[in-house]
Amino acid sequence: MRIAILGCGAMGTVLGAYLTANGCPVDMVDSYQAHVDALNEKGAHIVGTVDKTVPVRAMTPEQMEGIYDLVFLFTKQTANDQVLPALPPHLGEDSTVCTLQNGVPEPYVAGYVGQNRTVGGTVLWGATFVGPGTSELTQNIEKNDHLFEIGEMDGSIGPRIQKVADVLGYMGRPAKVTDGLMASRWGKLINNACMSGMSAVCGATFGGVLENPVSRACLSYLGREVKQCCEAAGYHLPLLLNEQSPDTLDLIDEAMYQADQQMFQVMYQDMHTAKASMLQDLEKGKKTEVTMINGFVCQTGDQHGIPTPFNHKVVEIVEKIESEELPLSIDNLQYFPREWFTYPIEN
């Protein structure tokens, strides 16, 4: 089986290193020439919760040849219009593209490669790009029961999605196959819109977001908006951490509001040093995926008449940081009007 990882930034580098080291060689494809050169010359160096270097095979998209049986799509969604048109020549009739991107990218990817070739999934671990050839794994993946949740767009479970799960299992833990991919996508969107959104807004690590009472409060209100939009779109959020009911995000009363914040603190207790990929983009002066993440929540809210002021504000602030109208600073929290906060903000 010929396998490629298209987009070998932080996450793709870690995945490629683990698959290769565990006996499933892959072509690691990335447009960053210095990174490709470092991978080929020195191997993929994974630091953080581990320290390992794995010899790998890397190339630029222009160097791809022939047909791949399976392609893992790990590019940013901001690159889709450039990356996806060049992919079909490397796909056969029975090839599979598994998008592991943030947000809800499956419909857009299927528009280029066909729904008959498209599967998707969520990534349940974190990584940070350090520099050419090096990525930091920001959590101990040996503690996870599974590292990916993958599925077909129509919810069917057959040989194709099982084969993708088998490949991802080479990372060291089984991949979970779900018949509710789109609901799982919305579940991951809780993480992306809330913690990644606030990390970008504040220019802070996940720990920095959790330590600040205002940004920590914002997590609850952002989560509520995501949950309401998910249900309006016809999906039900999967059970969250420790069998906790998704109703935790209803903000029924102040006690529930405090429980929301505790949920995020537990979810990210081993990831305080991690930075959201959106923040990493901002630090490099790149465009972020904020319109595909928080903006997707806003678009869904607009379609169903659901107010999403916190997600709108995240999009507004991040876009102003991109255009250098605002700095990367925790002071950006001042732009969330205090009258939006239903319950007291506690230290």
C-alpha cells in the first residue's frame, strides 16, 4: 500500500515519524523546502514527551509521483484551494483521502476528490512545530485509549474505514471508528473554537488561557454557542470527558457554568505548555484557520438564527491580529464586553 501524509507540519511530522518507526513507511509531503531537506538529511526529530529521531522519506508536492492508495490530509484548510486541485492525478478509483484537518472539512475536500474517496477524522493529541525537521509532541499519548476518531461521511462502517484505522493504529494506539463522524467533528470543534480560539486571541499557551479568569470564562460561553449550533445542524455532541454529559455545556445555572470551566481544566491538564496551531500561525505572520473554525460556528448560527457573539468576537480579534491592527496580547480580552458575561468572573 502506498501512503502519503500531505502537510507535514507539527501533527503530520509526528504521525509520519511514528508510522514509519512502527513498520508502516509513508511519503511525507510538505511545501516547506527547508523542512523537507531536514527530514531527509537528519530524520524526523520528535521532542517533548518523547525524544526520538526517525529516518523518513520526505518530498515537496511537486515531487509526488504515481498513485497513492491512502493520503492523510494534514494541511491547513487555508491551503485547500492550492493543495486539493493537484491531488486527483495521484488518486486511483479506489484511493482514499482521510482529512485530519481542523474544523469540518469533509464536504469541501469531497468537492475536489469525490465523496466516494473521502473519509475524515479528529486527532486526539497535540503537537507544536519547532523548526525544520523537528516537532514537539505536547502530551503523553500512551495515556490515551485511542488517538484518532475516524469515519465515513454517511456513517457507514465497512472495509475501507477499517483499513484506514489499521494504518493509524501504527501510531501505537487503536483508532476509533465511528458511525457519527460529523457529530465527532462538532465535538472536536469544541476544542478548536474554544481553547484554540482563545489561545490565538490571547497570544497564550493553553495554560495561560486557563490561568486567566476572563479567558477561562470565555471558554464556557464559546462552548455553549458551539453546542447550540451543533444541535441546530442536526447533530448531538458525543459524550465528553469521563462520560460527562454534553448537557454540561448548556449553562443552565452558575454551578453548571463553573463545571464547564473545570471540564476544560481537566481536559488540558497535561497540555499547559501547548500552543494552538492558530497561535503558531500568528507568530509566523501567517493567515489562520479562524474563519474555518470559529467562523464555521458563526455561519451555522446565522443559518439557524442562533446568536454567536463570542465566536464572532474571536474571528474579529484574530483577523485584526493578522492585519497587525492588534498585538498578540492577553490584553485583547478587553474587547469582550463584560455585559456579555452572565455570571461573575472569579479568580
